[in-house]
Amino acid sequence: MRGLTGARPVWGRGSSQAVIAVGAALAALALFVAACGSGGTGARDEGPAHASAAAGAVASSPPSPSDDYRRVDPVALIKSDPQVSDSVRRELQPCDGDYPVDVSYGKLTGGPVDDVVINVLTCADAVGIGSYVYRDEDGAFRNVFKSEESPVYAEIDRGTLSVTRQYYEKGDPISSPSGEIVTPYRWKAGRFAAGQPTRNEYSKSAGGGPSPVPDS
């Protein structure tokens, strides 16, 4: 883009005045032709367009926050939970002042308040070492799901709990797993039931992506 920033030509005062005069005449002629073509209605022809634009602006206003959302302190929740292993609690230390936790809120169990999904990560390389789901019961959040099979990561996917676990085959370096197994979980009869998992095998070639292979 630097080639477009070269020097511009210098215009004389007389030339610039002539150009301005010609431009003004052309602009006046264009306005006259447009007025004739519109049948003399002038700006009133533009009325419907302005009304549509105003309606669109109202329709695109941001939605109000959900009344079901109740924010939690994820670190305090993890550290006070007896179902969380001692090793995960020991690993949960601040990294440069911030704790390595990811928190999501959403509907998973049909409770009156949004469920909470917490992923605990390592400081060094952000590898998931524990995934947990908390459900509000009588004003307190109770652990209703946990997975500490590292590397692991849980997400809310359109009302389904999606848990991804990476796996390694013999000879795989820690930075290059062979693939991942994604398992959907749905809330049934007071607990999460696992659905059909999907195996994604990572390509070993440079730039390749995962290739999904459903488990039988």
C-alpha cells in the first residue's frame, strides 16, 4: 500500500477555482434532473425508506440479561468442593494474578437458575485438568458432573454438555495428541447420561485438521 502514498500534483489558484465552478454547475443540474424524474414529490419519496431504517434499528436492540443468571466465584466453588481432587486444588494457583479457569453459564439440567460449567487449566500451557458442572439446588450450587481425565474440556452446546478428551498413542509427544473423543451428555433422571461419542483423529501432515470417526 505504500505505493499509493506518493506525492500529489500541485494545483494553481486559477485552476482550482475553475474546477469548483464547473463542479457546482454540474451538481445543480443533477439536482434539477432528479427533481423532475421524481414527479415533483421531492423528499417525500424517501419517507418509506426512513421508516424501514428506524424499524430496523429498534429490532436490532440488544436483549436484556437473563433473569436466570447468577454469577459465582469459580475459584471458591472449586476449592470448597470435596468432589474435586486434591491434585486439581493444588494446581489451581494464580497465573500472573489471574486464576486459570474458564466459566460458562447456561441451561443443562432444567433448573430455575443457569447451570455453571467450570474448566480448570494449567498455567504453563492451558491444558484442561478438570471439568465440572454445578446445579443450583435450594440456593446453593451442587456438583453434578466432574471429569479429571486430563486433557479435558467441557462446553455447553445447544443445551447439551459436550466433553472433549484428547488421547495419545504410543510415541506421541505431549504437545501432539493423536486425536480427541467428544462425548455429549444430557440430563436424565437427575444425572448426566453419556451419549454416542465421536472420535476425531488428528492429521499428522502439516496443516491437516481432525477427521471425525464415530465410535461404534
